[in-house]
Amino acid sequence: MRGRSRGPSPLPERAARLWRSLGAAFVILVFVPPLLLLVSGSLTEPGLPPSPTPQLVPDPVSTTGYERALNLGGLLRASLNSVLVAVVAVPLSVLVASLAGFALARLAPRTTAVVVAASLVALMVPATALLVPRFAIFRFLGLTDTLVPLIAPALLGTSPLYVLVYYLAFRALPADLYDACQVEDLSPLRTWWQVALPLARPVTAGLTALTFILTWSNFLDPLIYVYDRDLFTLPLALRSLSLLDPTNFPVFLAGAVIATLPALAVFVLAQRRFLHDH
């Protein structure tokens, strides 16, 4: 008798599920308690002395902190400025990085090695070392005290790391796929847009979330380039709230909740997209 063919063992799948469950439990234990305390503190009545012990449910529950945060800190206008920067910078950064990564994956091996080496060297340069020359350039162009310096890095893909991640993703695609595109007489641009980029959706989702979070929480660049309070982004507005009287800590925590929710929502959406594509 011939033995029956057996499918793949369920053990690896069970192990993968176990590791995912452990990872989810770790994330919940590490991140959820601080978020709960943050929300709880934001619902405390401003003006009262801080409680000696953390309270998950403050007594009384008050939303006055959110009202004062929006009025005193100008968080509404700052949120609109941050949204404007993110809406322009994030898609532009992902677009440039994907184009550069695709071009790098299609170059000759020697040229690719040189560009990759140069990108790795660029990653080793501290960002603070570029502050003075960047400031001098933007000041010479008359672009200080505007939102342009916050968006301009997206024209370079924001970071060489993003280009290298896309390069590895496009390089992992089968060479026969690119050959088939050439047989179909697809231009490099159409090959990138219609074939390579859709197959790299998990990378795009991850880099989009990372770029949004870094752009949304960027404090150093607005501090250097923006002076007009009407152009403040959320990190700068939160800094002004942090200077309030210590008894008004719920106002600052309310501002922190407002600033955290968009980043948390983008992370959850990117995670769902990543898991759906896998």
C-alpha cells in the first residue's frame, strides 16, 4: 500500500501563533498601562494637587483639561499645521524613497554597491551635524519661519534607510518578473508602479507609519525653523503647555492625548494592513 500524502505539520503554525500571542501580550503589558494612566490623568480636574498614587478613574471626572489645552495651548491650530506637514511630507517621502529604491535595484551591481555604501555612510552621520548647514541654506533662501523646512527632507526620501529598505524589497522580487515586464514592453516607470510597488505593500505600509510618526512627533526642526506661534506644530504647542503651573498637569496630559491618538491610529491601521497582506 502506498502511504497517504500528508499536508504540512500544524506544529510550525501553532508555534507561530504562540509567538504572535506572546508578542501581543508583551505589547499590551508595556504600552497599555501608560496609555491608561495618560488618559486618566487628562480627565482629572485642573487646579487640584496631583494624587500621591495613580488613579485609573479620577474623582471627579472632568474634561476641562481638554478645553483648556485647546484654548491655552492653541492645539487646534497646531494640529492643523502638523496635519498639513504630514499630508505633504509622508506621501512625498514614500514616493521618492520607493522610486530611488527601485532604481537602485535595477542598476548594475558595481554601481549599486557604491550607492549602497554611500547610503550607509550617510546613515552614520548624526542628524545634529547637519543642523547648521541646513539652517544656513534655508535662511539664505528666505524659508525660515515657514513650514517648508519641515517638508523639504521628504524630497530626499527623508532618510537613506527608507531607500535601502525599498531596495531590499524590490531586489527580493524574482528576476523573471522584471524580464516579463520587459517582454511586455513596460517602461521602468510602469514596471515600478504597476508591478513592483503593489508587491511591496507591506513595506509601504510600514514605512508610511514610521514616516508619519517621526514627522508628527518632530520637535527639533520646528524649534529651529519656526518662530511664529501661528505656525507651531503639535510638539511645540505641547512644550508651551508643559510650562504651566504643576497643578495644571491635566491640561498638559490632555494635550498629550490629543497628540498621541493620530499616531496610535496610524500604527493600528498600518499593522492591520501589514497582517492582511501576509
